Amino acid sequence: MLKQSVLNIKKLPVSLAFVLITLAAMALLWGAGFFSKFDITLYDFLLGVKVQNAPHPLNPYVVPVDLNDKTEMNMESRLDDRSAFGDVFSVIAHSRAVAALDFIYKGERNADRYILESAAGLQAVFIAVVPVPKGRENVSYRMLTDREKSLMESQLWHPKVFGKNEIPEAGTFIMPFIELGEISTQLGHISIDPDSDGIYRRTPLFYAWEDGYVPSLSLAAACWDLHVDTSKIEIYPGREVVIPLGPDDKISIPIDLAGNVVVPFGGKWAEPTHRYSFDDLANALYDEAKLSEVRNDLMRSLCFVADTTFEKKDLGPVPFEKVYLLSGLHTWVISAILDASAGDDTFYKQVPMQYCVIILAGFTLIFIFAGLSVKDWLFNSIHAFIFLAFTGITLYLWFVRRYMPWYGAALLLILMPWILGFIRRFLTQRKMQSVLKRYVPRSVSHKLAAEERGNLVPVNKELTIMFTDISGFTTWSANRPAKDVHDFLDDYFGSMVDILFKHEATVDKFIGDGILSFFGDPVPMPNTATAAISAAIAMQREIKNLAAEWKPKVGIDLKVRMGINTGNVVVGDLGTSKRIEYTVIGSAVNLAQRMESISNAGGILITEFTRNAVNRSRISHPFNFSKKTEHKVKGYPEPVATYEVIFEGMPGTGK
């Protein structure tokens, strides 16, 4: 068990109160969504750091093909009649590659027949549809024709869904012209909505419709390449989508309740070097050398063809870039699925709830324990260690294990009790210092306050006690104005206390013109007797200076008797609940007072107990003592052996 000097069980109610206050604040902030916003902000920052310093490359199987503004200017007429699309499809077909088309081919164009013929030559073609969320159907969106509805029904997936979910439902779809849709390998949705702050971080993997689900374009393309039996896909809302690859092999994609996956960004949009502009690919069809080069480069790849023109405005802010072409979100999802199939999981996962509960419960217990600490260094060290350790674990989980940051709630549980405890300890120490500095030097009061020794429990202890008293003070003060008495005592007590504090004495009380002080508590010292004698000599020397100053002013012949004794006493807070003081009691105290009463004016009289204590000290001393004398002292049956301290300037030395 830890000692009382380390733990103070009396602090348990305060420690519990601080933790309960923190938990109450946590509940309020949790309900307000503060922690989710905090963690998302941290995620954005850490993702930016990762993308900037350790980018993850796009899977080489995925090749972005961008219809950009330059392409639009160079191929205006071929884009208008859509013949350029037929050219691109032909090049991809020559390369034995597949195509995912992030376009909606609405209406009729002159080259539609050419598009259909070119697309039919592809190994696989994945064509985009745009779901209109259920309940938003209005005059702007027409309902599907019977032929379109039949097509959509044939394209539905029927995965196994376990548990309640919030997967969005589609009311209708914006579709390509029907003939193109009918030759597609799979229709996939391209719907992406930003988070509430307008930043794109997630994409839905499914839209529910009728009795099945429409997959995202990226999920459809990746699952085709991996030869996945879509009927065996399992959806666990709020946890994962499980994609079977074989009897003992599977891919897990983390999702939320709505089936959204956090986009596994690996780098900035412009970073993938293996990409083509739309016009380069289309024009390669008419250049044999270029076509051969392109065919070798694209062999058996997935070409993700997207409209990246500014007019399309298919762009938005992501955590690390203000303007990001949203087609890049699809390519990163495809890339992550393919990477996962090869054993390189690059998806961002949510921290398990069990981890969160263990952390919060563990921190609660640790900080209740930390609040019991008497030592400031231990209290602060526990909090600092937990803070640094938890921060390090969070960074490890993010950068190495790819877990989303879960930091805000635990950070509050670390910092708030720390701050509350620090404030309490600071105020307590200030209060203790204000009390203790009346008895002990400022440096000692600071040390005691830091150790929170404000409640000085009475103990038996060997101390050295000193009594001082001004000779003839009562007679002198009887006929003096009160102001003279006050001014003199103020200067005298101030000078004496300064010397006592310099020697680390504790000033117990002022008794009229007398001073009771002791050495050795509350802070131990090597030898209390030598400290007391040194202080007494220094006081007598200063008294000579005060006598020279005050005799002309108020006519006092200042001489002080001093008595010192060393022995066992009871020291600590003594009294009642209504009035208590830090003091010493015992026969050793009484004997010190007797020494003062029989001491010569201007002299220092010590007992044999003090002399022996000086002799026991391993510290050399410059003291000289008179021969032993014995005095009959009230309360003691046998004479008490005493010694007078001989010092320069003492009465009778002539110096």
C-alpha cells in the first residue's frame, strides 16, 4: 500500500466530484455533437499530413481518363455528336481493358450507334445512373418507363443485410439512353453528398430500390474484376460490408449505418501519373504508333472515364484540398477494394466501441486515483503520461492501423480533471502559504504548501525550543505613549522574526514582548540545537544595533534574556474546532521558559540537553560555553544543569 505521504484518502470526495463534473460536461458536449466535430477536424488535419508526407499510390489497375476543359475545346464537334466517346471505347476495347463511365448519356446524338458498337466490344462496361432519393420526386424528375424499370430490376443486387440500417432509398433514377444501359455489364450509382459542413469525406456504397440494392459505380467495377458473387455479399450496417473472394478469403469495407464508406484518399487528385486526357485516348485510334503504345499501357486495366470540365462542376472540397474533382473519390474506392484483395487494407476504420468504453472507464479510475495524490509532481506526472501515451496511441492507430481518430472525448477526460485539480491545488497552496508564512520562512511555507501539509497532525518529536523576553519591558512601557511602544515592538519583532526565519525557525507566538519559537518542525533539520544557538547569537548581535537606535528615541535600555532547551514535545495543530493553532506543548517547552526566566539580561542560557545535542551533531560549530552550573528549577526535583553561551558582545565580556 502507498503511504499517507503519497495518497490522501480524504481527497476522494473531491476527486470523485471533479471526475463527475467532467463526465457531466462530456455528456452535454456529446449530445451537442462537439466530439464528432472535433474528431472530424482532427481527421482532416491528419489526413492532410498523411497525403502531404506519405501519399499512397492509386492501384495501377485503375487508370483515370479525364474529359477536361482542354479536351472540350479541342474536340467540340466530336463531343457534341458523341463520336469521340465511340473512339475512346474502341481504344479501350483494343487494349482488352474495361470501362467505368462517370457520364449520363441523355437524349439522342448522331453517333449513338457508333457508341453502342464500340461499347459492345468492351470486355465490361459500367455505366452511371443518378438516384433521386425517395420523397424528392417531383416534376423535375420523370418516373421510369417500363423498359427502364425492367432494366433496373435486372441490375439489382441482393446482398444479405443484417440488422437495421439507414441506407438511402431511391424513388427514381436519371439514366442513360436505354440502348446503352441495356448493353452495360452493370449500372452503378454515382451519388456523392458532402457532410454537413460541405466537405466530401464519404460515399454511399448502395442505394435501396424496390426489393434490392443498386451498387455504387466503384463497387460494381471492383467486384466484377474480383469475380464476386454479389448474392453472397453481406452488409452489417454501422460496421462493415463483407465481400467474399473465396472459401477462406474476404474483404471487409468499414461502413456507417447508411452504408457510407470513408473515402480512402491516398493522395491529391493530380498526383496519379498513370492517367490520360480524353482527347489523347480518342486521337490514338487514328495514330497506329500511338495506339500500340496506349494498348500496351492500358492492357487489362480499368479506365475510369469522367467529365472533369469546370462547366460540369463535378468538384468540391475534400479534407486536404479546397477543389477536388469528385470522380477521384470513386477511383480511390476502387483502388482500396483492389488493394484489400491483395492484402493491403487501405480503408479507414472506426475505433471499436469496446475500445472507447475501456479508455473512458480506465481514465476515470486513473484520474480518481491521481486526485488522491498528495504530491503535485505525481498528480501532474500521471496526467501528463496519460495524455502523451493516449496521443501516441491515437497517432499510431491512425498512421499505422488506419483507424479514424477518436480523441476528443478522452482528451476532455484527461484535461478537465487535470485543470480542475491544478486550480484547486493552486488555491489550496495559496491559502496554506498565507497561513504558514506567519510561522515559517516563505521558502518553507512554499514547500509545505506544495506538499499540502496544511493539516499538521500533532506528533511526538524532539525539537529545540527558544524563549526570549525583553528585560525591564513592563516597567519601561508603563509610562510610555502607546505609539512609542507599538513602533518599537514592530521594529523589534520584525528584526527578530527575520533572523529566526533565516535560520528556518518556526515562530509559534508572541507573548507580550516575548517570542516563543522552535526548530525542527514542520521541516526537519540536521541539528536543531546548533540552529537555535546560531539564531540566538545573531539575534543578540542585532539587539545591540536596535538598542543603539531606539534608546535615544524612546529611552529603552534594550536587553533580552534568551533560554533554550532540547527535548521531546508534542507539536502540531492543537485546540478545538472553534479555535486551533500550530504550537508545541510539553515539559521541554516549560523548561525552555524557565531557562529564559533565569538567564542574564542580554545572555543566552541553554540546558545540558541542548549542549549534548550540539555535541551529537556531526556539523562543526564555533560555539563556546561556560562551565556547567546547576539551578533549582520549579517543577523539577533535581537541579538542572545549564550552560551559558559565550559570544562576542555578550554582557560582561567588555566587547
